[in-house]
Amino acid sequence: MFRLWAKEFKSNRMLRDTTICDDSAETRTHKVFHALDEVCYEFDLSKPIWLDSTIEEFRRHAKTRFYQDNFIDQIDFDFLEIQVIEED
């Protein structure tokens, strides 16, 4: 079971969160991208851009934050945080 936890923050308060579960036989990378797509659909967001710093942070900690710089559209929160909480 692969689970990814996504949280939206503004002024150090969590606005909303969701957990995406994936039991498919895909690679970890595909599971992360698929889960992020589901989060963006559920939160009605454009898909964020993975910057080099975002990728490096995710590789090191299995957790990263997407700020305004990662989005093309204007966002009404400070950042979107994703974290892998369970892997196969």
C-alpha cells in the first residue's frame, strides 16, 4: 500500500488535507505523480512544477512543499505540502 498525505497551509494553519492510497503495481515515481494529480483535482488546483529544490527535498525526506513559485496560477494559500506516509 502506498499512501501520500497532502496538506494546504496558510498562516501556519492547515486549511485542508487528504490522503491518497494506491495499490497499483506502478513504480514509486508513477504513484507519486498519480497521487499529486488526484490531490490537485480534489483541491481544484493547477499541477505544480517540480523545481530542482523541490525534487531534492522530496528525494531526501519523502516530503516537499510547493510554494507560489511552483504554480503558474495564483494560489490563495502559502504552500501545499506532500508527504509519503506509507510505501510497499
